[in-house]
Amino acid sequence: MRIVIGEDEALLRQGLTHVLEHAGFTVVASAADAAEMVRHVAERRPDLVVTDIRMPPSRTDEGLRAALEIRREWPGTAVVVLSQYVQRRYAVELLSANSSGVGYLLKQRIADVATFCADLERVAAGGTVLDPEVVALMLARARRDGDALERLTDRQRQVLALMAEGRTNASIARQMSITDKAVVQHVSHIYDALGLPPSDDDHRRVLAVLRYLSRSAADASTRSSRAEKDKHPR
Amino acid sequence: MTLPASGRFPVSWSLHGALVLLGVAVAVLGGMEIVLLAASPFGPLWLLAEPVAAGGIYAAAGLVAWWRRPSNRMGALLVAGAVSWLVAGLVNTTSPVLSVPAVILSVVPAAVVVHLLLAFPSGRLRSRAARAATVAVYVVALLDGLPQHVFAAATGPDGVLAVTDRPDLAALSADATHAAASAVLAATAIILAGRLRRADRARRRVLLPLYGYGMLAVLLVALSAWLDPLLGAPTRFTVQVALLAGVPVAFVLVLLRGGFARTGEIAELGAWLSTAAVTRPGLADALARTLGDPSLQVVFWLPGRHGYVDAAGAPVALPAAGAGRAAAEITSAGRRVGAIVYDATLIDDAAPVRAAGQVLALAVEAERLTAQLRAGEAELRRSRARIVQASDRERRLVARNLHDGLQVRLVLLALDAQQLAKDPDATTAMSEAAEALRAGIDAAAAELRSFVHAVMPAGLIERGLAAAVEDLADRMPIRTRLDTDGLCGADRRLPAAVESTAYFVVAEGLANALKHARADELRVRLARTGGQLVIEVGDDGIGGACLDAGSDGGSGLRGLADRVEALGGRLRCDSRPGAGTTLGVELPCGS
């Protein structure tokens, strides 16, 4: 697999290149700023881009904007965005444009090389990977604003989180040490409880879950207050 | 505070009484003159009484001007003109005692018009050229009639002065006075043209017709000899009198309506000083009214700074010499306390300005001390804002350095530990130790992450206020409604210090509500209205919070209030018991 790296810190750029080469990927180019990275992508057409969010010149969100541009211009190139800090807004933005083939991870995840490389493979294959931290944040927020999640068991919420991270049923089963069949059962219960449209497509499944989790607090509260009324009819 | 109407002051009452008496006196003299003229055989009464009527118009115009503009001398000058008309009118009386001096003074009314033109608008002759031209015009006027009457046949009312009938000498002297009159009128025209050139456009629009009309009226008197064959003497005379009688009306109209501000007595300033309250915002206004210059400005001397400041404490420089504006210094007990900056084209004599300044020296000294205080206050405010900005810059710098330095190092260290753990040559114990090391580094990285976030949140650096506050609301454990619709998009970022202050206000407000309010729901609203950033953090909790409460939350808010005030903003806390708490902040954020 051919990869372009965008990272302005030279040490990390080298470290990342080393890790990826060692794991059998081909790093075709690495760039220290977003414009250079986009140029490399235009020339080399890699399978995957791994980029930092903050890049020169302004060191704000150039990397993220370049990632969105790359997904728009070259749909064949998947993108994994790395950051020192994750927030819901960036996940929503990355998934709203063309959500297949995108990943959003904490930089610290690089250190778990095996998981990191597996995530890259999944994204390059058109999958979606979200950092557990940002999923946890979204789940907590959704649970706070609506009561549908309260109706799930702990185990079902755990499955929901893994679905949101972009895992397949097989991967969820492995992670939770349960059978594939048990996962399917949990998933269908979750779909019922949240009122999501059923889908066998892993990618669509991620989107539906994330869309549910990203509803604004206002939507969630009108739904929950309606639910409240249903519970206590006058 | 404005200057009270002039009528309220004793000094003006006595002036008004005198003016009424003067008016009565002129009216009585005019009446007596008409009685004398009625007996005159030299022409019909309406023709002979024309100078008396002109005198009446001069007197009325002069008295109005004098009444309305006590410190302006135009009124007095016009009244003097009225007297000159009454004297000139005596030419046609039958008594030589009256008609002889009248013959000598018969052209003086025209000279008065030149005097008026040169003395407008203050009534004072300020340049040497104007003074010389005025003296010359009176001399020419006095000499104008005299030789012709001396060297003439002793006939008619003018005949009383005839010494010898010498037409040749009469013609010679007539030529001489004509030449002198032409020279004086030319000089006057040059002086007036110079004034027009220096005046601004608005003033020129008023002065040009006034000067033109005055000069035309005088010129027609000078050209009497050429006009007689055209019009006939009685008509020529009537036209001249009518034109000259219109002059005072024109002057008074321009003086009162033409943008020449009212000028008051300097004594009125003293009255204002004694009656007005201790705090007088109207010092400059009072001076402006007294001196008749609406653009007048009072500035104050700060010895420590060796410079002038205005009433708000902002530094100002005095106008350079030769500019349209000039400055008169004010001293109190020998020390410089301030200066009056005025329009030099409007007031070309510094003496009354300086006199007015001295009357107000003590008030100026008091305002100077206020201005000094304000200047210090402004400096303090700027320095507080600089401290906030500096601390903000440092926070950003620390956050960036940690982000680019230590956080990267921890990723690389964790990577090394991981490689050590996966090393095929490593023993199981070593691998487990390396794995534990990596977990420890990851935990340290997570701790560092939240520390960096507390110093300066990533959202604020990367996307600005709305994104950072959204992330904050996302992480609240209870429902938090966010309204940032009134905030512009990411393309219009606010000043850095404003953004981070607003963010910390929201963060502190939400943290306090969580800790103390026992609320079910929190609200955050951010909006930009007219150069102000409006921040509202509210909850539906128990209320009863207070800015200066001894609780830890209160002290955090106190610090934020300082920060907000340092940036020129306001922080208020509305927290009635049982009605929830709303924290409201307004921060100036540029337009």
C-alpha cells in the first residue's frame, strides 16, 4: 500500500515513516506542510494519506482542511487524520463529506503499532475508523441529551461504541470475546431501540450510528420530552 | 452646562438700559432734525429727510447688533454711522451753525461703510493696513467737500464756506480728492480680497456678497459727478442713500445669521464660574460661546509628561504657527495649566482669548487635574489590557510548545517502548515491562493532553471561539444548549485575547453551574452585536450565587471579571434564589 505522510514535526515524520515501512507499507512521500502534501497526492496518487491536523503556515486546522479536499478531489485516496486532541466536530466534518475511507485518531495511537496498522488497512479498504475517545465523548453526550440509550444494557452500549469506531461484527466479537451471532443479536436490538434503519453494509451502519450520536441537543431534548409525556399521560 | 442667556446678568441689564436710552436719544435728535428740515426751502421734505431715515436704519441695526452681541463692536460702529447720517442731513437746514459742519462731514457716512467693511466681523480693526486705510478714508471724506465749497460762488446752502470763486482751484482739488479716494478704495478692495482668499468656503460664500455690496455702495458715492447727468441729482441722491442705508441691514443680517457665532462678555464667564456646579463639563462650551468660536478646544498641561492632553486625557499637540488654528496659553499663579486652541481665521486677536482664559484659569486648573487623572486612568487601562494580552500570548506559547515538543516526544517514547515489547529477542518479563512502560507513557500523554487543553484549548487555536465552546458543551455531563448563531464563521476570527477571555468565561461559568447550581440544564449563548461580543452562561438551578462569594467558584469568577474589565468589558451575574443563575459578559471586539 502506498502512503503519503503529512507531519510538520521532523522527528515524528521520521518515526512514522519508519514504523509504516517496517510494517510493510510504502511511504511514497512525506510533507511538512499541507500544500506540499496535497501536491504529493496529486502527483503520486497514493492509496492513503496520514496527516496531522495542525500544519504550517498558520498551524491551525490546515491538515484537516487538506484531508477534506483530498477526499473530495481524489475519492480513491483514503485519509487518516491524526491529532493530539480529538473533538466531535472534526469527526462529524470528516464523515459528512464522503465518509468511506476516513479515519480520525489520537496521535498517541501510533504507539500501538499493530492496532494502528490494522486501522490504516481498514480505512484504505474504504472503511471508517474513529478514535475510541471521540466515540466515548459522542456516546456520553447522546446519553446525556436523550433517554433512548438508557434503554440499552451496558453490553449493548459497548457494542454500539465499537460499531461507531468502525468495527465489523467479527472484530466486535473478537474484542468482546462473544460469538458473531451474539453480536448480530445485540446489533438488531440496538437498531430497534434507537430506531435506526437496518443495514448490512458496515459503512452505512457506522454512518447511521454516528448520525444518531451527533444529533443536536435540541433534537434530542424534543424527542426525550415527547417520550416523557408519553410516559406520564395526563 | 451651557452659558445662561445674556439677559440674566446684571452687567447686561445695565447695557440694555443704556442702549434703550441711546435709541431714544437718536430718535429725539432725528425728530428735531425733521422739524428743522420741514422749514427748509432747498427741496421737498421727503428728499431732504432721506439722510434722517438712513440714520434711523443705521441706529436700529446698530442697536440690535449691540444688544445681541454685547462684546462685538459692530453695533457701536453702526450707531456712530447713524450719528454721521443725522449730521450729514443737517446740510439742508437753514441755520449756518448747523449746515457748515454738516457740509464738511457730508461724505462721512460713505467712509463709515468702508470702516464697517474693514472692521467686520468683530468691529475691531486688527491689521495695520486696515487701520491705515480707515484713517485715510476718513481724511479723504473730510477733505472731499471742503475745497469745492471754499473755491465756489457763495450760493445755496453750501455757500456759507465760500471764500473765493476759483473754479480752476476747485477742479484741481476735486481731481486730487478723487485720486486719493480711488487709492483708498483700491487699498480697501485689496485688503478685503486678501481676507476672502484666507477665509474658508462657507465663510467666503457669506463675505463675498457683503463686501461686494458695501464696495458698490461706496463707489456710487465716489462716482456722484458722473451719475448726475444720467439720473439727475435728486434721483442719484435717493439711490445713493437707499444703497448706503441697506448696508447696515446687510451687516447685521450676516452678523446674526451668517454663522458668526454669538460672542458674550468675558464678565459673563465670571458669572458662569460662580454659579455653575463644581463639576463643569461645559468649560470649553462656555469659552466657545463667549469667544464666538464653536470649534474652540481647551487642552490641559501635564508637567510630568511635558505635553498637553484633552479633557478625556488623550495626548494632543498644539497647532503649528501659521496654521488655520492658534493656541493661547493659560497660566495660574505663574504656572502653565493649559491652553485654548481656537480658529485663527475667526478670531485674529489673541488678547481676548488670553483674557477669557485667565478668567477661567482656576476652573482650567481643576479640569487639568481631572484630565491628568483620566490620562493616568487610560494608561492604567491600557496596561491592564496589555497584561491580559501578554498572559494570553504566554498561554498560547506554552500550549504550542507542549503540543510540538513534549507531546510528540511522548508519542515517540511510547513507540520505542512498544518496539522494545515486540522485540523477538526480549524475554517475556522484559516484554511485559516494556508494555507496562508504554501504558504508563500513554497515561502520562493523556494527562498532558488535559493539561494542555486547560492552558489553551486546541479548538481555540485551531478553529476559534465557536468550535472551542462547542467542544466544551459536548463534554458537559448534563444537557447543555449552545447558541452560537450570532457569531460569525471561522473566516472572521475575533482578537486572540477576546476569544480566550470569552472561552474562559464560558468554561468557568459552566464549571460553577455544575458545582453549585444543582441544575438540570445549562445554556450558553454567544453573539456579536455592534462591536460587542455578548456571552451568556445560564442554568436552571437554585440561584443565589454571587460574584464575590467566598466559595472557590466565586474567586475564579472574580479573576475573570478582572480580565473582562481589563479588556474594557463588563461582567454581571444575575442569580436570584430559585431563578437560576445567568452570567452575562460584554466584551468589545472591534467591528
